[in-house]
Amino acid sequence: MPLPPDFKETLRHKTDEQLYDMLVHKADYLPETLDATRTELNRRNLPVEEQTEPAVPVETTEAKPQTTKFQTTLTFIGILCAILFVSAVCRGIVRDLMKGWLQSRNTAEQAPQRYEDQDWQGRTCSGLTLQAPFPLLSRGDKSADFSPGLRATIERADGFEANTRSIKVTVDCTVYKESAKLDPNVDRALDRSINAVLNVAAKQAGINNPDWKVDRIEVSGLNARRANWVVKRTPQYIYCAVVVIQKGKRSWMVVAFSESEDAAVIVNRMLDSIQISH
């Protein structure tokens, strides 16, 4: 299948990590798209290798052999493991979130939602505070839900959620063990995480390659990322918005879905109010 004339230019504007993410998740792309991605990596003089599953770091600091097809550049392997680590956690969280939300929205009665100013209150979730017109209920420590490899690196994974007729919001705070080898480049880790979340959310919703733009923001003086995508196909409307924040060995992820434009306004007001306590 021929690619759009401007596709090569689109690839030129993607980050290195976004290109590698396409190769990691090659089942989601056409062969022609993957060939063009490899060509772009070659143009940047970067190694072009394949991997079928994201790598996961181990808890111990001792070097252990790992099965991987990334054999040409040890430095590149280490970087890829690190940047995939936090995003693997994010992918798992949002995958479960999307499944539950899509199931509930098929049966829940949909009706316009209206909130008064007095409904908006500060809601605190493991060091993150935001304004919301409804409570966010604790889901407890969710670290046991992760795979053994990820679980070995996590101290706690606190979750909070609200599920209304037209809005689903989750706040997840993940605390990693001191032995966990996170990517020292926070900007790269944040970019990787938010793109992973947006990709999984779209895939679970059955949406192919929605457009989104990631904004670099600051939340309480901390580096963060914010992005959203929206699908408007009458009668379907799905809005997904994400904020990812990292501070040392702790990361926060806020994911919200809505299925009306009015509800999307509420979601954005919530995300605008996020603060992190120091």
C-alpha cells in the first residue's frame, strides 16, 4: 500500500523514541510504514534493530543476561530498557482502565451532567491535588496487578478513580524502589510514557492513529507532559486527556476520558488545576 506523499516528512518530526516505539509495536503498523521508519533511523545514523516486547529492568543492580534482539549497541539497549520501564507501567494501568470504561459506557445511562461551583473541591491523591466536582475513590495499592518483572521494581502503586455517566478519571501514583533503574533523562522518560499511554488508550478504543500533540508543561515546578486526542464520529465522541509527572523515584499519571464536549470542558478544568505537594 503506497504511503501518503508527506509521510516521510511526518517521520522527520518524530523523536527518536517515537520511531523506536513504532518498531517495538510493529504489529500496529503496515510493513511500508515500518520500512520508512527504518529508513528514517538510518538517516539519523541510529541503530535499526527489532524487538517484539518492551524490555523490563530487573530489581538487582547486578548485571544479568537478558534475551533481546538488540545486540548491536549495548548503550542503546540500556537506554531503551530505561525509557521503556516507566512507560510499561503506564501502559498496563491505562489498558485496564480503558477496558473497564468501555464496558461501563455500553450499559450506563448517558445524560447531560451539570455541576455547580460548590461541587468543585480539592481532591488529594498520594501527593497530587486537583479540583474535581466529584470524589476520587481510592483503589488501594495496585502493585500486585503488575507482571513479576515490574512488580519487583515497585514500592507502591496507589490508584484513585471516579466513574460518572460521561467521565472516567484515574490518578495513579507509582513509587519505585531505590534499586529501580529509571532513565536519568526525565524529559525522555516523560515523552516515552505519555506516548505509550495515548497509544494504548487509542488501541483499546479501536481508534487507529489519532492525532495528538504533546505539550511540555510544568506542574508545581516539576517537568511534566500533557496531551489529548479526540474522535468525533457521529454519534461517537471520545476525548482522552493525559498528564504525566515525575519526581525522582515517584511518578503520577492522570488519565481522563469523556464522551461529550461538555464533559471534555470539565476534564480540562480538572487537569488545569493539578498540583504536586513537595
